[in-house]
Amino acid sequence: MKPVDLASGAGRMQDAMKTVTRRWDDTKEVWNDVRRAEFEKKYMEPIEPQMRNTLDKLRRLAQVFNQACQECSDGR
């Protein structure tokens, strides 16, 4: 049985987060008012911890899937 590949999806998520962060940094250079601060607090700040949590869970899920695949191929 082939191991489950969740790493490529996790890598794409990390790349997307880097892109969002770079673009947000560019936006902050030209948008500097109360609305930007509100937007940042409501939408941008929660993204990083949510992303870390999601990636941690994906890593754990990959371990579980890979262990299950290994146990199935061992005939257990």
C-alpha cells in the first residue's frame, strides 16, 4: 500500500502563506488608517496561528496514515 502524501499539500499551504504575508506587507505600505488596522486585527492576525495549527494536524494525520499503511502492508 502506498503511503499517503500530505507533505506536498502542506508545502503548498506554506508557500501560499508566504505569498499572502508578502502581499499584505506591500499593502500596509500604502494603506495606513484605522480600517487597515481593523482588517489586520480581524483577518490577518488570526491566519498565522490557524496555519500553524493546521500544519501540525496535517503532520500528525500523515503519521497516522503512514503507520496504518505500514501496518496493513505488514499483514497485521
